[in-house]
Amino acid sequence: MTERPSTVLPDRIYADILTRIIEGEFKEGDRLPTENELAERFTTSRPTIREALARLRADGIVVTRHGSGTTVAKRPDPNVRRFAPLETLSDIQRCYEFRSVTEAGAAALAALKADDEDLTRIDAAYEALQEVVKVQQLGAKDDFQFHLAIARASKNPFFVTVLSFIEEQATFSMNLSRNLSLVKSAERQRLVQQEHLAVLEAIHARDPVRAREAMRTHLENARDRMFGQ
């Protein structure tokens, strides 16, 4: 039986190819070297190369089409490397995908079930984020508290439990996202806060459809700001 390649080498190849994409050696639309060429370059087997490319495809960084090879689909924000190891990007993206599904549902329920105390907590968390923007700080923990207040307002403890369980991963991704916003512009910070406001206003309006869409859009935009330009 063929032994499965160690994950260490595919991780290294994944990070190497991703670095070349981020640095612009491989641009959007460019075709990557063939599996045989990459195997020769990295002195490894084609199954190991396939594993690394599969991760890049899962992240939406490259696409593979029969007869056309593998091409670069998008380039992550080059500043990502300043704040997070490249090998963590897959986990960050999966975290955003999970949150966009679960937190959209929590926001919809919050629009239906939030009481006055819940709305006060959500408003207070939003105002704390407003102060963060004013003084140009990160505020990842404040960001998490805003999302947690909405989960609590859903009146479903499973949303709170799930969000609390992934607090470390969520806060890490928020910290990365907000670091990227700081190095981009104050306008990008304001854009993120406008997305938070859209969620808050939909909950106040008791509109579950709008609340769900606003939360989903916010989290997908956060992911796209990081993983594609």
C-alpha cells in the first residue's frame, strides 16, 4: 500500500506557490507549471504536488480545468504575510465560511427575538467599535463582542456555544482583517463599520431576511478583502 505523503512537504509547497502568487511571480490568469514540472522543482512526487494544489483550489486561489492546466484565480492581499503565517490561511478561510452560515442564522433569529436588553448590548458593542475606528486601534475583541451580542440575542444557546468555542480562531481572523484595514486606509475601517451598522439596523427593524443577508454579506466581504483583491 502506498504511504500517504507527509503533510509537512505539501504545506511547504502550498506556502511556496502561494508566496509566488502573492509576490506577483504568478499573476491572476497565469497558468502554473505542470505537476511534473512542479514535482521536479520541489524534488518530490506528483501526489505530493496534487495535495498542495488541492489546498490552493479549496482556498479559491487556483482553478484547474481539464486540458487547460491550473491557473491563478485570485491573489490574496500581499499584507497578509505581515500578520499571519501563510499556512494558517486555509483555516482562516474555513472559519469565515463557517461563520457566514451560522452567524447569518443567528442574526435572523436576533431580528425576531431580541428584547430591549439585547438591543442595548448590541448597540453598546457597536458604539465601542465606533470608538475603535476613531482612535485607529484594532479592536478585534470588541468586534467579537458585537458578534457575540447578536448570537445571544438569537435566544438560542447553541449559537452562543458555537461562537464561544471558536473564539480564538474568530478573534485571530478578526485581528488579521482589522490589521489589513489599518494598513489600507481609514475608509476601509469605515466600510467594515457600515457593514456592522447594516446588521444592527436590520435587527432593530425586526427584519430577519435583511439581518441574515447583512451578516452574510459582512462576513463574505471580510473574507474577500483578505483573500482577493
